[in-house]
Amino acid sequence: MDTFALVVTIAVALFFTYTNGFHDSANAIATSVSTRALTPRAALAMAAVMNLAGAFLGSGVAKTVSEGLIETPKGSTGMGILFAALVGAIVWNLITWYFGLPSSSSHALFGGMVGAALAGGTDVLWNGVIDKIIIPMFVSPFVGLIVGYLVMTAIMWLFRRSNPHKAKRGFRIAQTVSAAGMALGHGLQDAQKTMGVVVLALVISGHETFGDPIPVWVKIACAVMLSLGTYAGGWRIMRTLGRKIIELDPPQGFAAEATGASIMFTTAFIFKAPISTTHVITSAIMGVGATKRLNAVRWGVAKNIVLGWFITMPAAALVAAVAFAVIKLVAL
């Protein structure tokens, strides 16, 4: 197996993690920044540290990504498929970042893997794709919407007799905890996805076998790159999540973040399903905003975001398929 191809593929995987970090940093901190609970730089620094910590909390999601989605042949063809999958995901991340659209880096990666596998003539494990990707992709936003609405309703009832100004100050402080929980969940979910890709590259090259523990250097490299990307920030997407969907106050921001973090931890530890942090926090913000009044949510912006969710996997798959065709023509 060509060592150079392995090194390049791992480097591209780590670059994907970096783009994931700056693309999805808004997920963890947009609400805290928009409510002025945290300054942007303080929020980004906190998110970067918590991303780093979250990456070491488990390995179930990484196993799903490396073993449960596609069959990759060993040798140059398998490495070409993996490389093309990463190219598809990165290109889509950069496009959606440029337009400020909070699409899912996770589903860009999964779409890239499926598209590259189909172009490379290898098997897609459709049961795994449906059970671990498609079903959670549709279910998690609905859960985020409903739970966000219920959590905010409970907060409104519990604090109905409180002084509004004192309550907002308290929730502004509480948001530092809920934002940290979101960032921890982001590290738990998204760093593991790249760990799974790197492990898959090592298996293809013959350096690892499925079932081996994830090497410590893989965990460290993925965690560090995700944290660096997070600290670089994703200001375009942050404006969309923090301001354009709905103007949030501190209690609403806390409710949305607490909802998103709880769903991410539940899916990672119990179901080992790689869900999209973007889907969860966006739907939670919508659910929280709907407690004020339905027209408080800018549903037109929300509609464009949801449309982005639906086209992410096919678009990334198409780019990955084209990338594999080019790689096959030039190098295979």
C-alpha cells in the first residue's frame, strides 16, 4: 500500500475536521453570543477547549462511521474512495460556509462516503445508512423542536413570578454552562466522525483491523484539529443561527443549548448514532422561539435552512463521485 496515499488521505481527513470546526462552531456558541452571555472570543475559546475534551469521551460514533456505512476494498481503490468522500464533504462545507447556510458537516461526510462508494463500484451498507444516518436525520430535528418547546414552556412556568431582569441575568450566567455542554457534545459527536474515517484509512492500508482500539494519536489529532477550526470561528453561520431565525434572550438561549446538548449525549452514548449538531440546535432554537408566538420565528429563513439539510447528502455525494472519477482517471 502506498504510504504517501495514506498520509495524504489522513491529512485531508484532518483538514475536513478543521472545516467542520469553523463551520460548526456556531452551533455551540451562537446563542450565547447573540444574548451577550459570552463575548465572541471567550465563547470560541471555551468551545475549542470543550471540543477537545468531548473527543475523548467515547468511540461508539467512530465505530459506526468506520464499520457501518460502506465496504471499502483494500489498496489504492479503497483509499481513492475515501479520499474522494472527503473532497466531497470539504467542498460542500466550504460552499455552505460561504453562503452562511448552517448545513450539516456530518451529512456532507456521509453523503461523500456514499457517493464515492457508488462511483467506485463498492457496496454501500444501506441498512446502516438508513438506521444510523437517514432515520436520525429526520427524527432528531423533530425531537429538538418538541423538546426545545417543552423545555422553554417549563422555564416560563417555573419562573413566571420571578423578576424578569434578575431571571435574565441568572440565565445569562447559566448559558456559560449550557454552551459548554453544547461544545462538549459537538466534540463527542464530530471529532469521532473523523476518527472513524482515519481508522478506515488505516484499515484499508493494512495498519489496523476493525475492532482494534482507536490509536491515541488519532484521537489527539482529530480533537486538536476540530478545536483549532472551532477557534477560527464561523461568523457567517453564527449570524444566521444567532439572529436571523429569531432574536433570542438568555432564557431562550439556555433552553435551546440545554436541549441540543442533551440530545447529542443521548444519541452518542445510548444509540451510538452520528447525528448532526446543526440539525439539533437549529430545530431547538425554532422550538424555543415558537413558545413566544409562532410568527416570532422567521420561518422563511428556517425553510431555507431545512432545504439545505435535504440537499446536503446528495450534493456532497455528487461532488465525491466526480472527485473519484478524476482520481481514477489520473492515479488509479
